[in-house]
Amino acid sequence: MLFAILLGAAIGYAFGKVPGLFIGGALGAFLLNRLKKKLVGRLRDMQSGFVESVFAVMGAVSKADGVVTSDEIRMAESMFERFHLSPDQRASAKEAFNRGKAPDFDLDAELERFRRVCSGQSALLQMFLQVQVSAVAADGEVHPAEHEMLVRIARGLGLSESLVEQLEATLRGAQAGGSNKYSTSQQIDNAYKTLGVSPSASDTEIKRTYRKLMSENHPDKLAGRGLPESMREMAEERTGEISHAYDVIKEARKQSA
């Protein structure tokens, strides 16, 4: 704010001496306020658009196998809790979910609209896809028809099919946790897929990829780009899963050295 006033004042003084100094300072403050309001308004539009599109697409995904079950409806409602939605936000989310599962819902158009709202910001688009993967796997597994739907969503957002597999692997790693649900070799394989690197990658390459993913998925950075605060918890889980995958790989390489 002060910088904008001083800059405007300096430019005003250069053209109009003392009167120009005051006029320039006032103009600088005015333009800065206009810019801030525009940015805040755009951020709010992105946040509301994120929630609406998330649940509309979730509704479409829920009918991927031809029918929307009571379990899938309960899953959507559990997301209301997970995202800490207000009563008004819940009402909008329910309306969006119902719109998404309607026969005439245009999934591709919805994805394109959301992509425009996000201005193609990759981190936000990836978080959107992560929400859909989490919703699909709420019952513990991803069925073939659901996987194909996720691939379609990824393509509609301009993301790669490999990212779907990466997020599914991340989810498997999170579900396994410290349990014996998966063998050690499967956990290591999931860890590599979570980071999106090959087992033949060097330690330096893996570390560089890990740091890049942590930076891109930092909750504060995502919030500044339009991620609703209600979804911060999921962003934090994402960075935790990335960190866990990196630890699994480091430990595996340490033991095999």
C-alpha cells in the first residue's frame, strides 16, 4: 500500500511538482484498492466454483457404474463433514451433486468451465482430481469403470492419465499405513508411483521431485491460488502422503545399500 502511494506520488511530482505529488499519491492508493478488490473477488469466485464443480463431478462419477447407491450418497455427505461446509455450502453442494448425477449432465463442459475458472493452475486441478479419487475409493477400492471415469476427468482438466495412477497409488499407501494390508514390495511400488518417479531414478532426482511436489502442494500456496479453506485438510493430507512415500523410498534404499 505504502509503496503504491509513494510510487504514485513520485510520478505525480515528476509531472506536476507539489500538486502532482498529492494527486499521484491518491491515484496510486485508489488503483491499488481497485486491484485488491478485483483479486479478492476473483479468489472468491474460484473458491465457490471449486466446491460447486467438485460435487457436480462427484455426482457424475457416482453413476459411473450405471447406478447411484446409498453408499455413494453417504460418501458425498461424509465429504460435507470432511470439508467442514457451512449449511449454505452444504445446500449448494447437494444441489451440485444432484445436478451431476442427472442424465443430461455435461461432464466435459463442467470440466472445461472449471479449468477456465482456475486459469489452468495445475496444482488446483490436481487437487480437484485428488478429491474425486478419494471419493471413488471411499469403499476401499477403485473399480475399472470408476478408473476410466477418473481418466476422463483428468483429460478434461488437461492432466495426464499417469496422474490418476499416481493418486490411486498414494491412496493405497495411505490406506495401508502401518498395517500389513500390502506387502513391503507393494508399499515401495506405491511410494514410487506416489512421487511419479521410476525405481531406477537417482537419489538426487527423487529428492528433487519430492521437494517440487511438496512445494506445489503446500496448503498455503494452494489457498492463495483459490483452494477453499474448507479443503485445507485434504491438502495437508496430500503433503503428508508425499512425505511418507519419500520416507518409504529412502528406507528401502538404505536397507538395500
